[in-house]
Amino acid sequence: MKYLVRDKVLAIGDDYWIEDEGGRPAFLVDGKALRVRDTLELKDPEGRILITLREKVFSFRDAMTLERERDGRQLAVIRKKRFSLLRNHYRVTLLEGTEVDVSGRILDREFKVEYEGELLALVSRQWYRLRETYAVDVIREDADAALLIAVAVCVIRMAEKEREDDTP
């Protein structure tokens, strides 16, 4: 199933809708302003919080956490993989210890999400001509689409922040 993300197009703050293939609203990314750390909420169309995305403040390396809202438990931690031949390579460590790899051209919105070499999701801008529009194609039907979309939003956010920090 493909999800269309119009990242920050005509959005107030960091709020934007993610639509399904049929053009129906599937998720809302709700940015929380005036917080000490970067915080986003992934909500369903009815406004229920599914996953909270938070920047880890006291971390040796930049990291973001994903938390399931219904029980407040941490789902995953996302960190940039420091020792990698690929420049844009992130590691997602899930609660149970499973590791998912994210690699590709993150800032270009051209990357893949894999588990042990199996493709879980493909993020691509190639299908769309609008500048800030890309698709998250969830390949496996049994995969948690909300979690994979949250991962994509996080790694893009982290890559953009790193680019801003590197710019003099």
C-alpha cells in the first residue's frame, strides 16, 4: 500500500496529512511547537495519537524515539549509523531488540527500509513531480504501516537537522 506524503506543503508549523492510495487521509503528522525537544505525533484521521516521535535530549549520538501512545511504551530508537560506507544509513532498534536498516538518499526522499535484507518499505519521490511530495510504499502487507511511516518521518527529520547543523 502506498501512502502519499505532502511534507510541509502549505502547512502551518509541522502539521501535514499523509494520504492513502485513494487520496483519503490516513495519518496526520502533528508537530508540537514550543517544546524543549523535537516532538511529533502521528495520529489517525479521527485524531487519536498512534505514535509519538521524540528527540532524545541526553544522547551521545543524535537519536529519536518512537513511543506507542496507548501504553506509553517505547517502540524503537532511531540512530544514524556512524561507521557505514553509506553516508545516509540509519539503524532502528525495536523494543524487542530487532534491528531495521534505513539506507539511501534520505534528503532526496529516495531510500529503503529493510529487515535482514528483506524490503519492508520503499520511500521515493520519483512518482511525483511536486517538490515536497513523496510516497512511502509499504511492501509487506503484514507490516505496521504507522510504524514504517513514523520511521520515514524520523530519519528525514534527523537528516534535515544534521544538514542544518553542518551549515555554517
